[in-house]
Amino acid sequence: MKKDITELYSFIDDFCQIYSGYEKKQLLPGNKQRNRLCSMSLSEIMTIMVMYHTSHAKNFKYFYKTCIEYIHKNDFPNALSYNRFVELMSRLFLPFNILLHMLFGEETGTYFMDTTAIKICHNKRRYRNKTFAGLAKQGKSSMGFFYGFKLHLVINEKGEFIALKMTKGNVDDRVPVLDLTTDLTGFIYADKGYIKQNLFINLYERGLKMVHGIKKNMPNKLMDLNEKILLRKRNIIETVFDYLKNKMNLEHTRHRSPINAFVHILSTFISYCFKKNKPSINYSFDLSLNYALIPN
């Protein structure tokens, strides 16, 4: 079924016009650089990548050869061949990075943080994988061992991205926390894997309080009722991970180029940012009213 992509293309095209001016000022042209123009514009290529993650196709080749070359043939009259399009995907790495940072959400003071595994191949084939040799590492999550990367994500209660970072699979979940939470203040809710006293103190001194559960061997601590309720809502970030992986094809094992793999991941994040109905928490609770109802 054909979708109306006018609004999406208009937004990306406006961005590409600003980016093209920025690129001309910042990048130095090479002495032997060819000035041959591509038949497809940068905005068209970016739009196609974003469209893929909102479609029902599980394979980009199938999506391109059916949806772009037939269904949206009039929208992309100068569509390239599939092989040539894949060759040009690497050009999207820098503009996708800039666009993603522009689409980050509002700093509301309530944040949720977690990590998920990004597998790039089966564990049995990790020693034969040449595409990500020296980049991916074997790690362990709550679902077992995997070979690939880790996605560290911070969102607000509206389901909007606040900060994210990709690391190797063997990196501890607590290592990128300080970089992810720079300039953030308020409360951040995480699971028990982020428990570390020095980390809690460093964040608290910067105005950000980390709220998490306790392990069995830890002494019990009093927790504010408001914080306890929001801690139980921490599964919102698990919903975001599930949507990225199962609905938008964030994770697959068919990559043949590291740069194209990261372009695929970035386009997934941008497609999610364009989503209107994000997983969110409709939370309005006045603690003072609760105290007023308690009899003397």
C-alpha cells in the first residue's frame, strides 16, 4: 500500500539544504575530486532509508525492489539500481548523525536508562566473521552471551531519545553513564546492573539522582513513594527496545560493510524519532493529596 511521504520528504529536504551549505564551508575538497552529480539527491536517499524502517519489509533488498521501484516509482523517478544505492549508503553517515542529534527530545527531569545487545552474528560464527573484525566483541546480557555491540540509551517519560551511545559488547554498562548524562538534572531510573556507589555520588553531585532497586545482599533503604512508582514504570525503555528491534529491524546479521551497518542503525533511530505515538507514561500524581487522605 502506497503511503504519503510528502511531509517526511519535505522535512528531510529542508535539512539537506542546510547541511549542504554547512558541508561546503567545513569540508576541504580534494585535488582530484570528481564533480559528477548523482541522479538521486541526498534527501531522496535519506528518505528511502527512513521509509524502510516504517514498512513491513524485513529485508532492504526486497523493500527497494518492490516499494521503491514499483509502488513509489513516481515519487522517485530517478531511482538508482539496488547495487548502486547500497554503494552510496556510506555517504549518509555524517548527515544522519547530525539529524539524529537535532531530533533528540526534551529534557524533562525524569529519565530512564538501560542497555541492550546488538548482535551481528550467531555465537558459533563469531570467529569467522570478517565484516566486524576488531570492532565487535563478545559480551553477556541477561539473555546470555552474544557477539556484537551494546546500545546504551537514555529516554524521558515521553519515550523520546535524550542520549545514546554504541560500545563494544564487552563494555560494562556503567562505563558510558557519565558521558550519557552530561548536563542532565533530576531523576534517572535504572536497573540493578548500574549499582555503584561512586557512580551514584558523582551523579548526585551534578544534580542527577539515580534510582534503582536493591540486590538481595544489600540492606533495605527507604524510598520516596513518587520514586518507587516511577521505578516500576522503568519497563518503558524495554518497550522502546522491543519496538526498535522487532518493528523497525534494528538488529540483523546480513551486514557486509561496517559503515553501512551503522547507517542502518542511525536510520532506525531517526525513523523512531519521527514516530508520533511513542511509548510514554501518562503520570500525574500529587503526593500531598495522598498524605491528606491518611487519618491521624
